[in-house]
Amino acid sequence: MVGMMRPWGLVKSCHLVKPISASRVTGSYLIQQEGLPSLPLPSLQQSCEHYLACVEPIVEVDELKHTKELVVEFQKPGGVGEILQRSLERREYSTENWLTDFAVEEYLYERKPAVIYANFAALYPRMDFRDKQGQMRCAAKAIVGVLNVKAMIDNDTLPVEYMKGKPLCMKQYYQLMSSCRIPAPERDSVVYHANSSSSPKHITVVHNSEFFVLDVYNSEGTPLTVDQLFIQLQRICNASLQTNMEPVGILTTQNRDSWNKTYINFIKDDTNKESVSAIESSIFTLCLDGPVPQASDEMYSISAAKQMLHGEGSQWNSGNRWFDKTLQFIIGEDGTCGWNFAHFFADGMVSFSVADYVAEHMKKLEMMKSPTVPLPMPRKLPFNISAEIKKAIEDAKQSMDILCQDLDTSLTVFDHFGKNFLKAHKMSPDAFVQIAIQLAYYRMYHRCAVVHEAATLRQFRLGRTAPICPTSSASAAFVKAFDDPQKQISVKVDLLEKTVKVHKSLINTTTSGQGWDHLARLKAQAVEQKIPMPDIFTDTSFSKLLDCNLSTSQVTSKTGCVPLTCADVHNGYDVSYGIHNDEIIFFVTAFNSCKETNAAHLIQTLEDAMLDMRTLLEHIL
């Protein structure tokens, strides 16, 4: 997907990433990191062939013929394709990862708001408390859980993850704590305080839109206990009982250009600058949410998901956030609990690993321990709100409310079958779901979807993600034949099996570093070198492939966390899902202002497609 202000028209890096069956082995991150291979650079010919295979099912015959001519021209010896390829070869030689640099720039140049468009979220199963005391007790346990993860990172004892016997890059874990995105003109920046000479010892807590600095280590350097933290959180809540304070956090929901202008003006005041610096350098942000809109039991999950993604607007909890922070732990009085993550710093599987660890810690029973030493009062962060900043806050409220109301969300727990049933039928669970998504889309729109699915590149040094294009000639043939009464069951079964094989091949190709998006990076190189844009990149086929209308991602949490991601194009969908043993959780977003999309309709059509494909699957054995 392409954002309007992206400098190179690059493909959007999907929010999450196809899950991995990763084992954990205790070992040194630094030693392991040195042994990781570098990401290979695909050959020009290979990427062009892959590109043609991707566009074939989504363009017309005459368009494909024209595109093939452009591809031939692009690959001519001594032509512009070879010139750009040699530039990437030099980049490959001089950097640790030639692709990650592009992804970093893509995030930083994005001008849409961080909330919804850039950040993603996780929703825990509802906790078993419904009051302020339970909220603070749970929050205290979560703080200790995060500090335990931080200790493993700081001490280099974080278990190294392996996939298929190969170690994975763990660098992203080392970017999670004490980091923050900073608004800037045209291109944002990021700050990392964890490795500074005086590593931060505090978190920020926000309650009723007021921010506090909470030191989470005692004078000896050991973390506060759950009960000590509980007392400190009580103090914070008692010191912020008013609900009519100016919600400065809502400013972080602005589009990046507006936020940059406000930010510059805001931190001209020394008090504001010091307070903002405390937020940015904090280990993470804890959001103690107030009341939420009343929802029926059937609608609770949707309401809770909205709290994690955006806070449901200015009248609820959208101002009780700082969306530039890498980690925001969000907890409500009604047992709603989860995370909001800044995607720039880490991909879904890394963030969800932290979320799973913290969830396990929160389940542990803690003995009451009276604090043996007096604790300093948490410090409320003061802000001086000028008339200009007040207007910016009001403008941000209005824009945020419109954005929240426009986001169309639907969530379902598909409990008819899950991973166990699919594996019993020797079917790849992810491939099955991806094909079902394509079938659902085809039934709704009578055309093949342009689908992107994220694949991990963490087996390479500094690897992030690369997009798979699951829509193939094989999958197109399958979805077109599925509801054709003239097609025999045996034909449909054969088409399904072929589609699954192609999907597996696409995954293997992409995870080995040979993905088609190499071409998008060649386009970026042309922009950087100020070379006239090659015709292959101004072709309608290339635009169609980048203009993804179905962004998909899978994260399957060990603790039942629901992955929450959002569509970032007006006429598109985002489908995130978690495949469990006997159920599959789907979360779909679109935009209400687009008359062509409907999240609830897609989810219902997807459920029907899953059931119909199960019937077909039973014919295989």
C-alpha cells in the first residue's frame, strides 16, 4: 500500500508478520548476532519474473502484454535496470541490511497520524476485575513483567529465538524500551535512551489525561515490588481525580506535519520541554483508563479493541495516550487490557512476545509485602497551555473524533475448527486462511484482490519483514472455479492443492530474501539518484500491485492476545488473525466513509468461505 506522502511509492510493510514456530535458547545476543547472514540481494531477472507472476492475476490481458514489454526493456544489458541494480549492490556491500534502511525511511517519511495508520495493538482476554483496585493491582504486575523483560535485555540474557534450526535476529527487542518517535518536518526522527550513560529508571503513567513520572527502581537499583508499585499507582490516581484537564496526549494523534508544528511551538516553553522529554525517555507508558462506552457482552470485544487502537475519541480515552511511545500498556477499570505499539521499532511477533511474557506474569499470584522503605511521591508533569496550544488540542480532538468514527471494525472468533483440523487434513493453516480470504473477497466484488501478507526476514541480520503476494494465477483459478456448478469437485480439490503449493513456494521465496519488492527498492534508488523514472514504475500494473486492497497479517499469541491492525487506504481492508488449535480469531478494519467496503460483511463472507472450503477439504482424504 502506498501512502500519499511516501517519497518513493514503496510497498507498505505489513503491521504484523506471518508467525514462526520459534524455539528459545539461552545465549548471548551479541555473539549470535555476529553469526547471522546478511540479506541477499535478488538478481534483476529473478525479481522481474516474480513481478510478472504477481501482476498476472490482477491485470487485464492487454495490460500484462504491455507490462512484459516494459520488463524486457528494463532488463536490457547496460540499461537503467542494471544501473539501479549495481547501486543496490553497492548498498548491499556497505550496509548491514540493504532492505531495512528503506523500510526505516518509509516509516519516518509517512505523514499520516501514528494512531491507526502506523501503530498496531494487542488485546488481552478480559481480566477478572471490574474496579479501580483491580486495575492498579494488574497494572503493578504488568510493570514488573516489563521490567523483567528489560532486565534480560540489559543483561544480554534474553533467549535467542530459532526458526527451523536457524537463529533469528533479536535486535528489535533492544529497541523497545526507552524509545520514542519524534515529529519533524518531512521526515520524523527517533530517540533511544536505553543505551545512554544514564539509562532511564522511570516510566510515565497517564491517568485522566495527566502524566506522571514514576521511578520504578529503588536507590539500590532493584525494581520496586508489585505492592510498592500498587501504592505508587494509588498515589497517582488520588493526585489526578479531575477529569477536565487539557489532554495534551491528544496532540500525538495529529497528522505528522501538524504535530511537528505544534511540537516545535509546544516545547519552546522550558517546562513543557522538560515534561515532554520525561515522556519520551521513559521505559514505557502506562495508561490507566477511565470509563468507557457501555457495550453489550456481544459488543465488548469490539469496544475493547477500539480502546487499544485509538481510545474511542476525545470524550473517552484518546487523550490518555502518547502515541509516539514505542510501548503503551493500556488498562481499564472494567478488565480491558492490552497494548498499543509503535510499529517503527519492532514487528508484530517481537511485540507480541513481550505481551505474552507480561501476560504470564500478571497471572501469577503475588504475596502481599509491605514496603520497608518510604517511597518518593510520583512527580506530576506540568504543562503550560498557551492559547495557541489550546486551539491545537481542540483541533486534534475534532480530527481524532472523525477518525475514530470513520474506522469500521469487526471481530469474530471462528470456532468451527482451527489448526488441529487443518493439520489433520495435511493442510497449511496459513495457506488455507489466505485462500479463504481471497475467496471471500472474490464473492463480494467478483474480482481478485490484491493481497499483501507479511513474511519475516529475521533470519538475516537486522531483518524486518517483506510482503508476500498470495494472489497467484493458481489462487485466481481456484476462487473463480469454486462457485462454478459446472466444475467437478475433483477439479476444485486439485486447484486448491495447487494453490497451497504455490503459497508455500511464495513464502519460501520471500523468507529467503528473494521477494518481489526488490523492484520497489529499485524505484526508490531511481528517486535517490534523480534518474528519470523508468516506465516499468509508472505502468498501471506496478501501481495496481502496490495499491493493495487487502493487507493481511497473522500473529498467534500464546496467551490469547488478539492482533489488531488497521487499514491504511481508504478503499481497502486490513485483516489480522490468530490461528489457534480449535479456533481462529479474525479482526477486520475498513473505513465507513468508503461505500464499497464493509468490515462486518467481509467477516461474515469469510466465515462462510471457511466453512465451504472445509467441506471441500473433506473430499481430499
